[in-house]
Amino acid sequence: MNDKKGIIPEILNRYSVRSYQKREVEEEKLERVIKAGLLAPSACNLQPWRFIIVKDKNKRKLISKACCDQSFVAEAPVIIVCCSPDKPHIMTCGQVSYPIDCAISVDHISLQAVREGLGTCWIGAFYEDQIRKILSIPDFVRIPIILTLGYPADSPPSFKNRRDFKESVFEETWPY
């Protein structure tokens, strides 16, 4: 997909940051990125997300280990753990809503982070039971997403490898 004309800069500039500066994230910026997440739409307006903000260096190291020993996780000055305590709501289409709702919310956070000059990385490789233990999260709460947040120490890639528009977008019916 080469034509990016008209796409907002936050989408064009977002990438998975895996190297962070040691610089702390200002509280007002952190508050704005979280508020952006809270503005996300959700099924039946359930707003199932809850966020645990982790800045403590020792907890970040433990979380990094629980994230399959990905060292950059501990390097990020902030880790946002997205949780959902709500009972699973099944949408009419048959999908459980909380993972989708949380993903939309975290995407809002990611895009606001770019606007603030910050970077993020979605973490899906983690052991939920270990994260639950580190942060004293009860068993009835699910953890669909972990997000690192901070000032990038690296540069965005020069291009994003994406499928061609016509490979992903069809009109009126499934083409195969």
C-alpha cells in the first residue's frame, strides 16, 4: 500500500518501539494517553477496560520476565496493563466483546502516545498467571493486553510492509 495521502500522521508514525530512553514520561502526557483510551467505544458502552500503570523499576523487571524475558519491556519507563474484570459479554455476532473493546482502547492510547512524542509496543507474549501474581490481580480479571510506553530511543522503520490494497479489500462479496 504505497498511497498514504490523507492518512493522519499518528497512524503513519506509529510503530512498535523496542528501545526506550531512560527519560520519564510526564504525568500530564500519561494522563492524556490514558484519557484517550477511556474515550474508546465499547460494546453496549460497557467500557470493560481497567488500566494498571506500572512505573516501579523492580515490578517492570518482573513483568519483563513474565513477558517471555523481553528485556525492552523493563526498559520502558511505563508499562500499562490492560485488564477486564467484567463478565464476558457475547455480542450478537458471537464474539466475546472485552478483548475487542480493550484492543480499541489500547489503540486509542497508542495513537495519542504518538501525538505526545511517545512510543508504545503491544505485548501479547506474556504469562497471564505471572502478571496476575506480580500485580495482585484476582483470578476473575483477564489481562488481554500489555503496552509499553516511553520516549523512543530508536527511529521508526523507513517503511511499513503492508499488503496491497486489492489483496485486503473486496467489494460486495468474498472473492474466493
